[in-house]
Amino acid sequence: MKFATELIHGGNPIDPEHGSLSHPIYLSSTFAQRSMDHFGRYDYARSGNPTREALEEAVAKLEGGSTGLAFASGMAAITSTFLIFAPGDHLVVCEDVYGGTFRVLSTLFKGWGLQVSFVDATDQGAIAAAIRPETKALYLETPSNPLIKIIDLAAAAALAKEKGLLTIVDNTFMTPYLQRPLELGCDIVLHSGTKFLNGHSDVICGFAVTGNPELGQRLRFIQNAFGAVLGPQDCWLVLRGLKTLKVRMEESQASAKTIVSWLKEQKGVAKVYYPGLPEHPGYETHLSQASGPGAVLSFELASYDITKRLLEGVKLAAFAVSLGGVESILSYPAKMSHAAMPAAEREARGIKETLVRLSVGLEDAEDLIADMDQILNR
């Protein structure tokens, strides 16, 4: 099936008992057993739930994986994945990484004994130089958050395999519609499903998908033991949101391209970060591994005063944390997604006080431009 058909029919079969086109919500916390010798497929909902299983299978299929796991948040998916490692292990992590990931690695897991080297992962030489005998995995984002850096996933995965390492990729910005890291040789794909996968700003959720069944079972054990699972009501909402993923991504991406073209011409805009721009570093690499530039962009403004006016003055794009909803969201990385990162670390990575990130929603692009124009060019 093509991707759009897979979204509708691949992971959501018609209910065989009553013919419901919408997968039932199983709210039960426990399941009655008929025999002491043969337990049923489900026993306790932390270990498995039919609604959650339907969602996990759907996301796994979209990523081309064997095992999908749904968690209570994107960070729950990320931290549960880190639990496959042991104290003393070492990870090589892209330096332009989501602030929540930076926080948990530099505090909780650092105290636990997990070692981390943050590197410019757009440079394969820098990745190779950071690998130690105790290194177990590469952890990557592409496009990265918030500077939209592009990492060559196939090259990184090949290097990892040569060294006997896992490759873990946060694919939140692209979604499996635009990029499928498992097909490029990566081992684990992570998502903040709160964002584009659900797409309606009404669920907090996360996903991990593996291509290798054995690795999937290791993560499933952690999911059950750690217990940060997604509830059935939220699972149903994400199943609903997934059905429109393709049309939402296409529309938002088209508007993002229009807005980027306009931003480039504005005097108050110093720089635009978007993988759809030919001058963007990594443009050719992105074209080789993704089928589109996506709907998230960042841009630097000419001054802090203009930045403040824009963030506080926009009416159509919500000034808020998060991204990937049907409504456009304008956020401020320095005090939102990367607030947990020390100021010196942010500055060293290029996350300036004049940087904003825009997730383009489903509003008309001309209206979004007019909204920003009345502030930038008033």
C-alpha cells in the first residue's frame, strides 16, 4: 500500500465483532483469565492493551519496523531507550539536540554513570573521533532542534555498524512520511508523538520503533518494567490523528516553503534555517534521505527588541512550547525547548537570544505572513 492508504487501512482494521471503523477504546486496567494454565494475550494493562497495541503496530509499520512501543511522553520514550545501556557505557550525541534530551543526559544519566560526548554530528570525522572502546551508540537528530542541522544518517549508521554500535535517531520533525531512518541503516527511531504524529495539540506521547525484533523485545521489557506507557484514551486520539498525517504534512510543508521565501526578503530577519533552501548546509544530504523539507523552520531576527515584539505580538501563530499541531506555533528556544541548557552551552551551539522557531500549521500561508508582516514592517 502507498503511504496514504497505509495510514487509513494498515494499522486500523475494521472491528471484526461489530464492524466499527474506529478502533475500540479498551479502558480496562486488567483482563480476566479463563485458565490457570493458559493466560490470554492480555493480563494487566501496563503490559499490554488492545488499543495501545493497535497504535504501536501502526507506527511500527509506518517506520518500516518490526516493533513499535508507545510511551507516556517523548521523553519517556527517550529515557526508556537509554535504559538499554549500563553505567560506564558511552554515547556519542549530536550537539544540537533537544533541550530535554540534553538535560536528562547531563544530569540524571550522568549521575547514574552513563557517559556522553556531544559532537558536531554533521562532521563524520567528529563522530569517529569521539568513539571510545566503551561507546555503545550514536544518538542523532536530523533535522536537529532548533538549528535544523542535517546529519548524513546512512554514513553515520555505516560507521556505527563498523564499530559495533547502535544508531538511535529522533525523527520527530520529519515523521515517517518524509524520512525513515531504519531504511537508512539505523537501529532505533524515536518520536515525540505529541507533535506531528498526533497533530492536534491534545495528547502527550512518545514512540520507539526498532527494526530488529530482539532489540525490540529488550525495549518492550523496559517499557513494561519502567511502566511509562500511553493510556488507551490517548492511544485512540493518536490513532485518529495519524489518519491525516500525510495531508497535514503536505499542507504545512507547502506553507512553510512560502513563508521561508518571504522571511528571506525581510530586513528584520538576519538568517533563516530550513532544509528546503539550496544554501542551507546539508541541503543535498537532506534531499538524499528525506522526501521533503518539512514544516519546521528557525530564523534569527535582527535584534532582541524585534524578537520580543514578534513573539508577543503575533495573533495567528501561538507563542507556545511544542510544534506539529494543526495550529502554527512560534517558540523561543532559549527559554523554552532549550531552557535547561546553560546559557554558555546555548551560545556555543548558536542558539541565540534572537532565534525563534516556527512550526507551520494549517492556516493560510498568506494570513500567517500578514500577521508577522504587521510586526516586522509596521
